[in-house]
Amino acid sequence: MDNPATLATGATLLCCLLAILGIHTYTSGRAQRAALEDRLVLTTGHSSGRRRNFAAVDRRLRKTALGRRLQLRLAATGLDLTPGEFFVYVLGGVAALWLIASSVLAPFFGPVAGLVAIWAANTFLNWQRQKRIEAFINQLPDLSRILANATAAGLALRTALGMAAEELEAPAGEELATVASQLAVGRSIDDALGELAERLPSRELVVLVTTLVLSNRAGGTVVGSLRNLTETLEERKETRREVRTMLSEVNATAYTIPLLGLGAMIMLNSMTPGSLAKMTGNPIGQAVVIVAIALYALGFIVMRRLGKIEV
């Protein structure tokens, strides 16, 4: 104990041992976390096996409320993107549109273009989600028919859902595979189907989920109800297709008019270079441009409302 060299050697060896134990604990913890994330990905049914970009950004973003909300929205769209990837792509789009609008039109339009880029990203997610919902609704008659045939053959509802997941294509196959995975890890049928209805909200799916949940709770036969529901879903499918065809012109007009306004500004600035910069160089011109953009946005919203009919 009186030898300083011995004490220093012992302390060094102890520090090395602690460092090795710390590294071992850290690596094993990372391996366990990676395995848990893989299991969660398999449970949610969204995995492509590709290498993810911007992993550090994704990890930090998932800890925030924005990241968790974005993760839920991406899961509902079926896109093979992480919240970090989508966030970085949106930032890149905002920067690109900001620079393009500032150089082509005027510096005043840079922030406006950035806001438009954020709105376009949000609209893109809503469009992808609605597109997935529409595709899922179109598959509901086949899903109801498969479940009716499976239950008529004496199979349990859990087995019938797994069979439907194998036979149907995306998105119904992917969503039902998610439900089957959740049932396999111990979740109840009510919770798994309820989460499916929240992820892809529609009247048709709510009716189907309610029918399955009530039959599972009451223990009664579900074959007759599913077969009647199949016929109803087929009729609603045709009605939705007819309504969508009739309203396609209104929806196209809603996007065409704002593009005409943008084209008019570009043409005006090309005919008289610097005119937009002079116009937005004073408060009156800026107020006029803001009012014009607000009117275009109001017209777009009104036309979209007119072209949106719930069937």
C-alpha cells in the first residue's frame, strides 16, 4: 500500500476493467435495442430491410411530439420512410423552393414558397393516406367474403384474419398482417381491430370492425352478417366510383386556378424583369400580394369543399 507505482498500476488495471465492462454493456444494450426495434417493425408491418438514412436525426426526432405524430401519419400512408428521412426531405424541399422563388420571382416570395412547400408536404401525406384508405375500401368486399367463408368453415376469427392477410394484396394484406402480428404477441381482437379502424378511418371499415368485435364478444354466428355486408360494400364501391368520376372536373379546377396565377406572375416578371421585386419592395405591394394569395387559397379551399362528398 505504501508503493505509489503499485497503486497506480492497480488503479489503471481497474479503470481498464471498468472500461471493458462499460463497452460490453453498451454494445449489448445497443444490440438488444436493435432487436427490439426489429420486433416492433415486424409488429407494425412496415419493414423493407433497406438501410435507413439520417438515423441520428430519426432517433432524436422520435423523442419529440412532432416525431411521434409524424411516425403515426407515415404508418397510415404506407410509405417506406422514417420520420427522420421525411423531415430532412421536407427541409430540403423548403430550402430549394425558397431559393428558386427568390431568384425567379423576388426575395419576398421566398418565405411564401417555403410555407407552400410545408403545406405541400402535409397535403402529400393526406393524399397518400386517403389513397391507401380508398384502396383498402375497395378490398373490403373481398375481405368480408374471405372472412365469411373462413368462419363458415369453422375457423376461428384469428385464423380467418391471418388467412385473409395471406390471400389479399396490399394495402389490405399489409394491414391485416399487422393485425395478425399484434394478435400473435397477445393483443386482443378488439384492440387490434380498433387500432386498424383508427389508422384507416372509413365508414365501411368501422361497420366491418364493429360486426367482428360484437360477434367476437357475443359469441354468435357472423357468417350471415358478413355475407350481407359483402353485398352492401359492393354497392357502396360502385356508388363511390360514380361520385368520384362526376367530381373529377371540380377537383382538377381547384388545382388549375392557383397554377394559372403562378404562371401569370412568372410571365409578368419575364416580360418586365424586376417588376415583382419593385412591386414587393413597398408595404402596399406586399399587402396586395398577400391578399391575392389569400384569395387564391380561399378559392382553392372552397372548390375542394364543393368537390368533397361523403358517400
